[in-house]
Amino acid sequence: MTSLRKLGSSDLEVFPLALGGNVFGWTADQRTSFAVLDAYTAAGGNFIDTADSYSAWVEGNQGGESETIIGKWIKERGNRSDVVIATKVSQHPEFQGLSAANIKAAADASLRRLDTDHIDLYYTHFDKPEVPVEEIIGALDELVKVGKVRHIAASNITAERLKESLDFSDREGLARYVALQPHYNLVSRDTYEGPLRDLLAREGLSAVPYFALASGFLTGKYRPGTTVDSARAGGAQKYADSERGRKVLAALDEVAAAHEAPVGTVALAWLAAQPTVTAPISSARTVDQLPALLGVADLRLTEAETAKLTEASA
């Protein structure tokens, strides 16, 4: 049984891979989404990540499709107490921004779609610098006090704003961010490594990186000169055509061969081994894609292998 990891200073204990819900209601219909969720939890997974805006970008969708599917699945399986549900506020077409009124209205809408009375981890999806941190934290704290939210977290925020938020929580004795969801992977290291990572280490927050496989590039299926039929092919191909991308793939291939493991598993294992990282997020469109993701729970890279990948991606 894979051991769970503690999330920041919270009482949440999570599987070392968070299952991304961005594909539910987009490239995975309800039946497939249920199958993926079943397979993930059967393997010991318990950390499901979504957002109120998933997947408003699809023609004919309104946003909230992913939460609705997850809510129906939880109801059918009767497993609410076994899973940690994380969702986010600020990007839903009808609930834009981080004003206090919007945070509260969006949380109620998410609770309805998820068909639950509480959200385990509630993220500010994209920071809105025009809204004072006092207003944002004040609204989130109220949600925690009334029991609608257990813990709060941030995503897509600067180190300065995150520090300001933490300082305000400490000063006023209000709910405090326990985690950060940064854009971080082997080919995108610059925004997280530095002031943000240092702040998390100092303040005891967990990192839960998104785009952990760089839109699929780090699975190894995108190679220079290849074409892949996928909704994300454009994003992944730009890495395949760069010198950094080629170096990273070569190092990944070498380490993967040594462990007889999929390339994607190794990329996730590098991320999971980084200071402050508790659980990378990755999504699976089909049940077949899951084993390579779940493998991160059991794959331990040597220091030399971790260093080789770090160097290749510098």
C-alpha cells in the first residue's frame, strides 16, 4: 500500500499523484471519466483535482462539467469520506474574479455541482492583484469557519502576493494557505524555482504542480518530426522542437530504460523528488493512460538519476 503524504500544515493526507479532472467532460465523457476515477481509487489514489471553470473552453460547455461528473461519481460510489476533493475559484464564466461576494457564490455553486457539503481544498485559481489579500483571505476564512471548506490554497500567484496573504492570515489568526499549485515540470522550471519555492519551504506549504507532464510532452510520445492526434499536441510539440526538450527526452529515455519504466513515470518521479513537492497533478483521458501516472508512487530515482535529469533540463 502506497503511503500517503501530508499536505502542508493541514490534516489532509494525499496520494503522491493528484488526478487531474480537467479532461472530465472534455476529452473524457462521463462513462470514461467514471472508469478513470474507479481505476485511480482502486490503486489507492485519493486526491482529485478540478476547477469550477473546467471545461468552459469547449464549445457548448458552460463550465462546471468536471465538478458535475465528479459529484455524480461520488454519489454513485458513496465514497465521499475516502477522497480529497480540490477545486478552484476565479475563472468560471459566471463567477469571475476574487471579490468576497464572488468567492462565496462560486463556492456554493461548486458545492452544488459536486453534490457535497464541503470542499477539502479550495484554491484561488488565478490571483487577481486588484483585489486586496485582506478581502480574499477574509472570504476564504468565512467559508472555513462555516464548514464549507476545510483548507485553502493558492495557484498562479507571485511570491510577493503569497507572502502578503500568509502574513495577513498569521496577523489576524485567519485560515492560512496550506498549498500552492504552480506550473512546474522538467521543461518549465523558471517560474517556480526561486522565490516561490523558497517561500514554500520557509512557510511549510506543499507544492502540487500542474502541467506535470508538459501537456503530454514528458510522456515521450512527442518526438521531433512526429505528429500526435491529441487536443494538446500544439503545446507539447513546441517542447519537442527545442534543444532543451531534446536533451530532457534523451536523459528521460536513459533513466526509464534503467528502471524499465515509462518515460512519463520518470518525469513525474523527478517532480515528486523535488523539495516542497507533495503530489504532482496529471490527468488521464483513458484507463490505459493511468498505470504510467500511478507508477510515480513506487518509483524512486537515485540521486545520480535525479541530478542527470536536473542538469539536462537546466
